[in-house]
Amino acid sequence: MLRRKFNLKISISFLLITVLSIPAFAQGWDVPEAQKSKNSNVVFDAGATKEGESVFTKNCVSCHGNPGKGNFMKTLTPPPPDLAGDKTHNLTDGELFYILNTGRGVMPSFKNILSETDRWKAIAFIRSFHKGYVQVVSKTDPEKSKLVKINVSFDEKSNKVTVDVKANEKTGVVALKETEVSLFAKRRFGNLQIEKSGRTDANGVISFNFPKELPGDKEGNVELIVKISNEAYGEVESQSKMKLGIPTDVPSLTKERSMFNVMKKAPWWILITYFSGISIVIGFFIYMLLNLKKLFDLGKK
Ligand code: HEC
């Protein structure tokens, strides 16, 4: 019976894994032309490769295994390729970068997990296994990202957050049109993305509908994170605090008694329930010992 249940569980897991990864059976990666030819600002030298190795060990080895060793997770469908292989070798840097950004099926999207530099360093590490590979370094100036100014505003009437992306060039202020913008609200555990990422209009502006009932801190402040990605200016991130949440008095994780308190301050009801449970067990044990002693004494008589 137990065996059958176990088999059933395995069959269901396999079925789920297969169904979930059906879209991933598509062969090859459909990478937009403009992304294919993208190159890295980061030079793939020994330093970048070494740092890429530690990025890879933390984020990729669990599935892909060590390049060239064939120790990838064979139970996944499709299996994560050994990244030292020819298939990966033949992808352009831009394609690799795109794959890391978007993910597919089981392969996660690393766009909001790793910084742009770390994504390129992971690719530097992968390239170190590709014989004959010669890097073409991007001609875009990494210093350009420092010129970007992100302005975030909130309109209470329409409940919209507007992001305005400009660059302070020497020749004057330039609106960054066609720039990908993602908006997040900082939460205690990870960030909550507000709507889908979108692209700025001709004035470098994009608006997001902000959810009405998002809890903020005591004053209703919510920390907003804006991430932009522009062809010429690279990726830039900005953080700002704004009063657009519902004021909520969340107990701090260290101050008061709360369920997930990290400072040994569990709520009283948990402590009382726990200790009464323990006392009953210990009490019962003592009661048994006493009775045993009685039996023992009786036997002696
Ligand atoms: C949860 C498992 C998992 C993790 C973690 C993961 N990948 Fe993947 N990756 C996959 C799977 C599965 C595929 C195949 C997806 C497909 O073909 O649809 C894949 C495909 C790829 C490809 C395409 C290779 C080719 O030749 O087609 C690259 C490149 C890649 N991953 C790089 C990375 C890097 C770099 C990391 C770490 C930053 C990473 N992956 C983390 C599972 C994973």
C-alpha cells in the first residue's frame, strides 16, 4: 500500500514536471536581432572570469553542473545543457545575455537577481571553456550610465507612478526613449514587481498603475525601486521612498513579540502552548515512574 502511494507520488511529480516544461521543448532560442549582436562592457579577463566562477557556483551549478564535467541535473526536462558544449559555444554573447535575462521553463530569469555586471561575468566564466573564442568588447561607454537621471512621481488622483528617464549630456538634457523600465515595491522578503516592465515613450516617460491597497510603513511610505535598461546607457537602478501605501503598523522583527520574530520573542500563546505541552509529557513520565516504584515496592513485600 505504502509502496503504491509512493509510486503514485512519483508518477504525479513526473507528470507535473513534464507538463510544466512542455513550452520549454521548443528547440533553439528565439532571440531578437538587436539583442543577438549585443556585446559586453565587461572585458572577459582573468579577474572577470574568476568572479564569474563564483557567480556561477552560487547561481548555476545546481542545475548546469560544472562546465565540461557533464554533472548537470539530468532529471530536468529539457536537461540543462553542459555549458562547455558546442551548442552553447555557437551562441553569441548577446544571445547568452538574453537567455540569462529572460530564462525559459525551468531556467530562471536572472535579470532581477544578478546585476548586469555579474551576468556578464558569469558569461565570461562560461566563455573560458570555449576554445578559440575571441571577445568583441562593446563600444558603449560604461561611464554613460552615470549621466542617467531617473525621476519618479506619484499622482494620487489616478494612483499612477510616473517614471521619467533623462540623461544629462554635455550638449543638454536628452529624453531616453524606448528604454525598458521595471518598477518594484520593496517588501520585507524580496521585491514586488508593479505591473509588467514597459518602454518609455518619445519623452522618456512611462506610467504604472499602482495597487491601491499596498501596505506601507507606519506613515504609509513605500520604498520604490526603478530599474532601467537602455541600449546606449546600460542598466541603472534608483530607489526612492514615497507615501503611496496604506499606513500599517507592522511589528518589527526584533522589537515586539511576533510569529516570525528573530530575537527569541515568540508570542505568549506559542510559549504557553509549548510549555504546557512539555509539562504534560514530563508530568506523565514522572507519574509513570512513581507507579513503577510502587509496583517495585509491592514486589519487595
Ligand atoms: C533551476 C535550474 C537552472 C538554473 C539555476 C540555471 N539554469 Fe540555465 N538552463 C536550465 C535549463 C533547464 C535550460 C534549458 C532550457 C531550454 O532549453 O528551454 C537552461 C539553459 C541555459 C542556457 C542555454 C544553453 C544552450 O546551449 O542552449 C544558458 C546559456 C544557461 N542556461 C545559463 C545559465 C546560467 C549562466 C545560470 C546561472 C546564472 C543558469 N543557467 C542557471 C536550468 C537552469
